[in-house]
Amino acid sequence: MIEGLKPYPDYKESGLPWLDEIPSHWDMTPNRALIREQKEQVGVEASKYTLLSLTLRGVIARDMENPKGKFPAQFNTYKIVRPRDFVFCLFDIDETPRGVGLSNQKGMITGAYDVFSPTSRVSAQFLYHYYLFVDGGKLMKPLYTGLRKTIQRGTFASLKTPLPPPEEQAAIVRFLDHANRKIDGFIRTKRKLIGLLNEQKQAIIHRAVTRGLDPDVPMKPSGLDWLGDVPAHWTVLRAKYVFREVDERSQTGDEELLSVSHLTGVTPRSQKNITMFKAESYAGHKICRPGDLAINTMWAWMAALGFSDYLGIISPAYAVYRQHESEHLIPAYGDLLLRTAPYKAEYLARSTGIRSSRLRLYPEEFFKIPLLIPPRDEQDRIVSEVSRDTSSVTDAITRTEREISLMQEYRTRLTADVVTGKLDVREAAADLPDLAEEPATEVLIEEDLNEEPELEEMEA
């Protein structure tokens, strides 16, 4: 896609701290000439407007059937957003996953954001591509002021943007739209492959932790339809005979902050790419010790749980369970067992709430869940065999995820090179087929764009 693209013949200095040069025939135009601030509020007519949100996939309508987050008592001060309006978040920029969006619908958004309409001098799509590049690298750091890392409105209005001629803006948009369709198709295919590989991996794990390693072992009814027959020498105990709930709280909040994910279990948040606002204090958070089982109460039905290898703290909304002195489960085996499909279905059945985003698995229901407990030496063998039998599948998943990551890096680099004039795409764009002639590809949703969708943002 990048093959054959060349730089422009002549360049000049841009004057921007994050961009050294631009093509000599491009202008440096202040934002006040490209976008007009819109301050109109919905007032008493808030009920007539769709509530919008600025997310990694742009400006979208909030899901009011499964609402997430907090809402104000009234929306009177929310700003009106119209199609082709820009939404900028010009504060807490480094902690904000996405600081710019281009709306394709009418609605309202919190008055804390800045809303702008493009003028006739600029293609809205070109400007959007450019500011996605700027926001992705958080390049406006030299303009921050104050503890909230804010860009003042006057500063932003005076900030100059590299601006090609109108026909060149159209060519750049055409080229990037075509490239993004190809990249999205590649990522979609790889995501489907990962899904199939994970199904294969889960089938291996499921058989090992519910049937054991010996295909000829005598079986017995478990007494549970969702478990079926189990090895005759295994024990089936309800969770209350294996675990007890602990509620130990941090006095200072200085312990390691832990993440409880449906993909990686319990891990230090410092090891993960989580862009969330940090609390002023974590005093009062629950302490989780090595060997403890931590469960994200609201997302248990997705298996957002795991045995911890760390001493740290988790949300006070989560549950921490510690085994009785007998320690029936080896943590590595417990992690495998409690993530299988039958157990996820059991968490869902036992969770209470009016909608999926508000379901909670409370301790009294968790304690009713039967657990399959092989002898400890057999648990060790199961863990070893599962690791060996799934190693090739795990390696394939890792390679595929790396391919996706590299393609996303390529997209970022390509966009940056094109919107800043490092590569001339005018001739390449002219040779591209019309959009209607290209094969249709599904639009990637936010979960596809993130390596690991995090659930911590739903903490109560």
C-alpha cells in the first residue's frame, strides 16, 4: 500500500513542535479559520436529543438500554452536536483514550467538551484524520497548562494546522479511507482466526478439567445437568466448603493496584495499557493476597476473575475469596476450571440484575456453585498436560495478535506520513476504484480495535 509513494519535491518549516516540515505549497492555517466553536445548549429541550459519547470509535450514541457510567440529574447544560461537528476533549488529555471525534448524527454531549463546526476551507474528514494523528501521539503536550493538562481555548484557536489545497485534501481522504478499509478487513480476518483458535484451546481445557487425563477412568454422575458425568474418584464440593470471603481493606491505598480481567485474570495494572482516570486515593480498596481468588462481581459472567500471584489492592466492589486451610484447589487448576464455558453459564444464571451490564454475582450465590476437585497431584498433572497440549495453539494466537498489532502500528504510521505531507498520495488516490466498486467490509467496533477490552472501567 505504501510502495511507490514518494515525498513531495519541496518542503518548508511548519513551526509546530511536533512537525518539522510540510510540503512547500501547503498552508499553515490557524484553527479559528478552520472550525467555529458551537456553544448552543439543549436547555429544557434535552429530551429531544440523543445522548452522545466520545469513545475510541468516535462520537456514538450512548446505549440507554444498558447504560454505563454516571448521569447528571439534568442535561440542560449539555451542548448541541450536529452532523459533521467535531468534539474535542481539551483537558486530562493524557488520561483520555480518545480526545477528538467527528459526529455523524445530531445529539447532545457534556458541556465539558468543546464542539466545533468545520468551515468551508477544510474537509472535515481530512481535519479528523489529522487530529486523530495528533491525539494518538498526545502531541499537544507543549500546549498543556495546569494540573488537569488543559489546552486553553484561545491557544487551541491560534494553533496552526497544515492545510493542503482542497483537491489534495480530498485525495488524502480518499487514499486513507481506502487504506483503512483494507486494514480493517485484515484485522477482522485475524480476529476471527483468534476466535477459532481460542475455541480449540477451550475445548482442550474443558475436557481436561472436567474429565481428567485418563479416557478409561471410571465415571460417576455429578448430579448436575451442566456438568454431567465426572471421574469417580473426584470430589464435588460447593464453593462454600472451599472458600471463605475476606474483606481486608487498605489503610493507605499504597499497595500495588491490580486489574481483574476476563482475559488475563489478576495482573498488576502497571503492566497493562489501561487509560483510566486515577482516583485521588485508593485507601479503602480491598486487599488481595497471593493465592486469593478475586472476582469482578459485575462481570463474573464473562469470567472476569482469577487467582492472584500478587499482593495488591482491587476495587471495593469486587469480591475476594480465600481457601480454607485445606486448600482444595491449586490456583493454576482453579483458573482453568473457573473459566470454562459451563462455569461461565453458571455465573450468568446465578447473577442478578435487570440488564447484562448490571448483573452481579454476589457471594451467597457464588458459594452455591459446585466445584470439581481432583486429587492435588492430578491437578498438577492436568495443568502440565493442558500447558503442553495448548502450547502450539497459544503460540498461534500470540503470533496472530502480533500481526494485528503490527498492522495497527502500520495504520498509525501511514496516517501520520500522509496527513503531514511526508508522502504524496495524489497519484495513488487518483488510481483507486470508486468506493461503490470496492468489496464491502464490516466496520470494526471498539472491541476489535483494542488488544484487550478492559472491564475495570465498569467498577461500581
